[in-house]
Amino acid sequence: MTTKIHAICDALGNPVELGITPGQDADISQAEPMLENIDPDAFLADRAYDADRLIDRLTQRGITPVIPPKRNRTTQRETDFALYRERNLVERFFNKLKQFRAIATRYDKLKSTFLAAVQFASIIILLN
């Protein structure tokens, strides 16, 4: 059984929203539901989130999409790569999260229990 942890982090790399899905689900499926509760100025994401529907939704809400276009796009969009470099804060958060053995190996059987463990580990990361 594989699991994906989805996280939205603030400008300091602290988690704001967390979610868990089965490993075979696409990353983009969780973007809109997680963004409903927050109102960021910009949304930094990798190429997996490059979809017209998501980008249109972000611009409607006044959120700047900082998502590099996929290589197979017919019309390439402009991307602020200076701002995109800040996405490493999310990767650093995941690195800190995976330092917890129970998270890295997923000891918990239930989704709710595993999400609680991820939230608990996130709180510990926030406090440090």
C-alpha cells in the first residue's frame, strides 16, 4: 500500500494544509480542495500541476500561478523562476517530515491514524 502526503506550506516552509491520498491518485486532484480554505498570493508547484483548469481557477481567485509549463504544451506560459526557486521550502518540509520513522515507513493501517501522525509530526516541526 502506498500513500501520498499533500502539503501546502507558507512562505516560511511551515505546513498550512495537509492531506493524504492513495499513491496512485494524481497530485493535481488535491490542489483545488486544499486551496479552498486558504487565500495565498502565489501558488508554487511543479509541472504535475500544469493544467489549464487549475491555472484558470487560480487566476480567477487572484492567485498567481508559479507553475512551469510541461514540455509538450503547444503554447508555453511565462513562469517567474526566481519565485519558483522558493518551492524548495516545501521539499525541505517533506524532508523533515520523513525524518520521523513512523511517517517514512507508514506503520499506521488507517488513513485517519496516519493523517493524525503526519499532523503531529508537523506540529513538532513547527515548534522546532
